[in-house]
Amino acid sequence: QAEEELKAAWSQQADQLQEMGHRECLLRADLQRAREQLESFKTRVMQVCSPSAAGSTGKSVTEQQVIEKVRQISDENQQSHKREKSLQKELSSRVAKEKEASANIEAFKNTLQKLQ
């Protein structure tokens, strides 16, 4: 009876090991797919950010290159927003001055007509 129990335990452990091996194989395949997806994503990001830097050289894109390019684009975007705000202020100022000048000209015309 003890021998039967040992055989059953041995069989159960063998099944568990086989299942663990199967899971490991699936996990390795998932990991490889994730790596391929990451590499594809990095390459697409670089192609969008800088078409000449990615894909054309045949080299894989590093994470650092992607991070630097995204930072560069973010910095450029912030500078563009600052410039846009500055131009909006300048435009508003000029419009206000133009309105003031138009009002002054209108007042001058009215005064001139009254004088005539």
C-alpha cells in the first residue's frame, strides 16, 4: 500500500512538473511577444518623431533614444505654447492700440467737422 501511495505521489508530482514546464513555456512565449511589441512600439515612436532616425538605418531603437526624442518634442511643444501666448499678448496689445487710435481719429474728425 505504501508503494502504491508513493507511485501516486510520484505521478502527481510528475504531472505538476509537466504542468509547470508547460506554464514556463507559455510565459517565455508571452515574454518574447511583449519584447517584440515593445521594440515595434519604440520603432514606431521614433518613425513618427524622426523618420530619418528610425527604420532607415536597420538598427533597433533604444529606449533612451525614444525617451530623449519624446523629451525633445515635449520641450519644443512647451516653447511653442510660450511663443503662442507671447504672440497673443502682443496681438491683443496692438488691437487695443488700434482701437484707441481709431477712436482718437473719429474724435478728431468730429472735432474738425464741428470747427468747419
